[in-house]
Amino acid sequence: MGDTVKYMLDESRLPEAWYNLAADLPEPPAPVLHPGTGQPVGPDDLAPLFPMEVILQEVSTEQRIPIPEEVRDVYRQWRPTPLYRARRLERELDTPARIFYKYEGVSPTGSHKPNTAVAQAYYNAREGVKRIATETGAGQWGSSLAFAGALFGIEIDVYMVRVSYDQKPYRRALMEAFGARCVPSPSEETASGRAVLAEHPDSTGSLGIAISEAVEQAAGRDDTKYALGSVLNHVLLHQTVIGEEAIAQMDLAEAYPDVLIGCTGGGSNFSGLVFPFIGQKVRGGSDVRVIAVEPAACPSLTRGEFAYDFGDTGHLTPLVKMHTLGSTFVPPGFHAGGLRYHGMAPLVSHLHSLGVIEARAYHQTTVFEAGVRFARAEGILPAPEANHAVKAVIDEALRCKEEGSAETILFNLCGHGHFDMQAYIDYFSGALEDREYDAGELAMALAGLPAVAAVS
């Protein structure tokens, strides 16, 4: 057998339903709370922000939720995505481990994000929504929603974290090519943005700030809804097409993972791969280790508190129980902009609290080293976010070498790095430095967590 081993599914194997892990959890996650009353939110509380079908998916306990044919028709442009065995990387590492990766970089925008962008745009269009406001970090989500908005005739406004707006002009250009408007955040357009700029005129921004701006826009206009690219249950749900396909492809490879790995910022690509496998495990299937990998400069799972917090800096969102660094925490401007969020998805946080998943954190220079090593072996240059997963894969493969263990490792290569070349230029020139978060700022942010009474 040659070095390039690719496992493909034809269009007839495109998943017909998303998998909802909430249906199989041994313990339900904590409810989402209204910040004013402290009581669980209902559909009416979320209606100003989301279309009703999305709200129903957010709270659903159904195990399978059918994918509309209109959404599957768009998915067919790039799905099912390929699964590769990384034989050249295995040889380069001299490891007995078998390494597989699910490659989401073949989508129109080069990442996994269209899996939910297309679904959310479809549901908004079906309810007559004309405009969607959103935020984006590195730009994968913003460009994906711009792509989906163009397909369904919806105007898209994107508030892009200022540091990424400056670092990644090609992502901004891609959004504009699809017809979206891209605004650096914090901006003068919203009260939330103006408040931040008044205190920090040179703010590099954060996803929490950008979310506040987008939510403020959506809540203040009757023709506008809000869309989120990670964190919430319905977003993770839409991404499970990744894991559903991967299960079928691992069957083709006559293998099953011992270790699952994904990078984590808000949790969407990680959840998309691992939730279907975790579902099999909790229903009595094969055991599997699951590793979430985050940046050391924004380590919500490994350094944050598992507590109720706002999803945004301006405190316009409901309260969710998650691993959080505090809603006012602003991470340093490291290059993996898609991982610069103060909190982790409630479902991912819940799994971590139950001991179902592990977490580890790496600095950016070591993950870029791993990404370059992967690219020179496999021929695909990962996005800075995906490099975190690659680093963990290499570490696990070297552990297998030391132990003489022929384990099977599967990870999600959630996007390519073709729009992130400045980050690689900085790496090769020695300008890419490890960034430490401000411990004092973190302590202040955690001290400001909202007080929440026990929910009956």
C-alpha cells in the first residue's frame, strides 16, 4: 500500500441527521439562566436573537435531528470530507501508532465552520430574516457565515476581533467577496464597543467584546438575528456530521480510535468529531480517550473555573455554566484567533467535569513547530488553531513509541492555514513569541463572576 491512504464516502453516505449528545448524557448539563431573574430561560427569552427552529435545537433532548434536504444539498459541495491515514508522519515519527485525520479544510472557506453556518442561514431565511449580525476571531466563522448568507440571500454584518482584523486581511477580504460587511471590534458602532474604547482606546479586542457588539445589533433591530459560530448546543450539534462520517470511514479502514484529539476554543470542531464517538461509548460501545487541546495563553479548560458566566463582555447574553476565565478577560494577541475565547462550550465543560474528556494546553511556538512538521510530512499546512491538535497528536504518537503501543489516534484537522501565512512568516523569522496572559487580569475577571443562587 502506498503512502497516501484516503478513505472516502460517496454522497449517498452523507449523514441524514445530526447527533445530539444531550440525549445520551449520564447527567444533564446545568440549565441556561436569565441574568435578570436567575431562572432557566425559555424559548421566548431567546426569540429576539435566534430563529425558533434553532432555539428548539438548542434545548432538544432528541438523539437524532434530521438535516433539512436544502442544507444537505449545500453540504454536497464538499461533504463527505476525506479521512486520511498519516503514514508519512507515522514514519517520520518512527511510531507504532496509527494516525488518522479528518480533513475539514476542503470546504469552500477552508474550515469546518460552514457545517453550522449553512444550517443557521437556512433556518433564518426560512423565517424571513433579512440580516444577521455575528462576531469572528480569526475569520473562519465570519467568512463561512458570509458564504452561507450569500446562498440564502441574507445580509451579514461581522464584528471581527481587532487583532485578527489587522493580522488576517485575507480573511476579511474573503468575507467581503461573499458580500458581508466586516467591522473591527471594538467599534464605535455600538454602545458596547464605545464603552471598551473609552477605557482602552488601543484595545486589541476579544471574542467576548465582539459578541456583545453583534448581540446588541441583533437585539436592537427587528429585521436582524444573531448567529454564533461555536459554544452553543445547536452549533455543536450541526458539527456532528464530522464525527458521523468519521465513524463510517474508520469502519472502512477497519480501525477504531483509542485516542481522539481536537483543538478547542469554544468547542465546535472538537465536539463535531468526538461527540458521536462519545455517544457510542456511553451507550456501551468501545472506550476511547478524548483530549481537548487549548492555547496556554487562553486556557479556559485547564485554568478556568467551572461556573456560571456571561458569554460576552458587555453582559448582554444569558448565563451559562462553563469553564471560564471571566467574561471581562482579554487574552493576549496570539495568532490562533479562533481560540481566543474566555469560555468553553457548556457541553464540553460538562464532559470535562464528568471526567469524560481530558484537557491540555500548549504555547504557540511549539504548536507551530508541530504544524510545520506535519505539513512537511503530509503536504497540508494546518491553520494555527489546528496546530494545537497536531502537537498533541505528535506527543501521543511519541508516547506510543516509548511504550511500544500500537494505538490508533484520530484527530480533526479542522482547517488549512492558507489565509494565515503571516503567522507562518512570523514563525520562520523568529518574530512569533509565546504570549502569557496577565495573571492579575485573570484574577480580576474571575473575581467578577456573577453570583448565582442554586436552581431548583
